[in-house]
Amino acid sequence: MDVYNSHFNARKEFRMQYRLRRHDGAYRWIDDTGIPRFDGNGAFLGYIGSCTDIHEYRKMQAELLRRLLENAELNRQADSAMLTAAIAHEIDQPLAGIVAMGAAGLRWLDKENPSIEKAKDALSGIVQAGRHAAEIIESLRRVSKQDNRTRVPLSVNTLIREVLTLAEIELQNHHVTLQTSLDETIPTVLADRIQLQQVMLNLIKNAIEAMTSIETNSRILHLKTELGASSNIVISVQDSGPGIEPENMARIFDRFFTTKPRGMGMGLAICRSIIEAHNGRLWAEAGDQGSIFRISLPCNP
Ligand SMILES: Nc1ncnc2c1ncn2[C@@H]1O[C@H](COP(=O)(O)OP(=O)(O)OP(=O)(O)O)[C@@H](O)[C@H]1O
Ligand SMILES: [Mg+2]
């Protein structure tokens, strides 16, 4: 009534929405508009107006809004499920290390002549692995929050050497021969060190797992760095395994896609999120033998 009276008295155009009781007693939402009319001399002649029943429309809008909010919530839940899965996946390795070092430490103490020194080594190994696990968790949080404050100019070759010291024992245990062709003249990239380490570790782990099905003397892992087109740095991880089934090629980067009995199917999905967060690309190709995973990253200007 306030809107109506104030506009009417000022002879102004109005528009309002309210509920009105229909003949059958049901309250319906109405869109009510009014436009004042004047004659040639400006004398007020009254209003021309319309009332439109917008009840169904309002109901639909409310439903749409509800669904929109529900979707946003589902997306948020999916993001946190993804983060949880990623953390579980990435700290599996340091956790296994912690357990192994703990067990070794206990064995050293249980001996007839216990070695305090060896037990201390095991304990510091545990501390280091625990810190590393915490770093990994932090770095994954940064990917999901798109926080890139920890990006620094990195030499990809140095990073690969660091990763190889971490993967060395696994490679030896699986009788994998390592070949590297690292171009020492390539420029640095702007990247998060821990995140990029995780990508390399995941690709190497996949390569090792793929090669368990072939003979031990033909297991070759080839790591290569080079300057690619439009000053991108290209890292290639090539193995001599059975390769990827063509029908799986389109799905290997999907979350939870795995062909391994004990796989989680998270490795490549995590790798791709990390590389894309660095404005790079990650893709797979079939090699002459085995598969090649390539990472392309913009070089640090
Ligand atoms: N180097 C490779 N050679 C052949 N197939 C591969 C290779 N890397 C990945 N794949 C295929 O892609 C799938 C998905 O890999 P991804 O790393 O995402 O998950 P996963 O290794 O199965 O499990 P996890 O979560 O433990 O990493 C693998 O199950 C495998 O079928
Ligand atoms: Mg994997």
C-alpha cells in the first residue's frame, strides 16, 4: 500500500510484486505495474495497469536458486574429496618409509649389542620423512587453493636429480636401467618445488609399475629435458613397458581411473592438476615401445 499510495500521489510509474488472494482462497504471487496517463495539457487522467500471475515463475526461480546453491555445495564437497584423496595418495610413500625406518630402528635396539647410532639414524630418517609428508600436504593444499606464492625459479634438471635420489632404491629394486638426456642449456621454470617433485615421482612410479610385466633386462626408463616450441621446457618420461591400451588413452588422466588391482587412479589426475596450475600441459604418447609422458612448462621469463 505504501508503494501504491506514494507513487499514486506523486503520479509516478510503479512496479511491485506481492501476494494476492485468488477467488479459490489460494494466495498467488502477482507482478503489478502501473503507468500514469496525462492529456495534452498535462492533466492527470488516471492509471493504466496490469496484474500478472507470476506464481509458477517465482516457484521455478526459487527451485533454480535452490539447485544452484546445492550444486555449489556439491562442487565444494567434490573439491574437498579430491584433496583428501590426493593427500592420501601422495603421503603413502613417505608413510611406508616411516614404518620401514621405525621397524629398522627397533631391530637395531633389540639386538644383543644394540646400536644407538643406527637407531638414531633411523629416528632422524623418520623425522625427515615426517617433515616431507607435512610439506607434501601443504603443497597439495596450495594446488587446490591456487596459491602460487611458493613458486621460485627452478632448474628442471636439478629437480630431476633430486627426484632420482628419492627414486633410486625403487629403480634398483625393480631392475630398471636409467637413461638421462638432460639439456643443460635450458632456462629455469617458475614452479613449486615440492609439487613438481610429486609429478615426477608419480610418473616414474607409473613407469616402474608398467615395466614389472616385462623381462628385467629390458626395463629402461629414459628421462629427457629439452627446449620445446615457443620457449616451453619439455620433460619426457619414457618407459619400455607394454604401453597404454588405445581405448584407455582418453581416460588415464581421469580421477579414479586405474587398470591396477591395487591402484587408486589418482596419480595422473594429481599430476595434471599440478601442471595445469603452472600453466603447463601434460599428455601421453605411445612410444616405439612403451609410453612417453610429456610435460611442457613455460620457461621463466
Ligand atoms: N607408464 C605407463 N604405462 C602404461 N600405462 C600407464 C602408465 N602410466 C599410467 N598408465 C595407465 O594409466 C592408469 C592411471 O594411472 P594413475 O597413475 O592415474 O593411477 P594408478 O597408477 O592406476 O594408481 P595410483 O593412484 O596408485 O597412481 C594406470 O592404471 C595405467 O593403466
Ligand atoms: Mg600411478
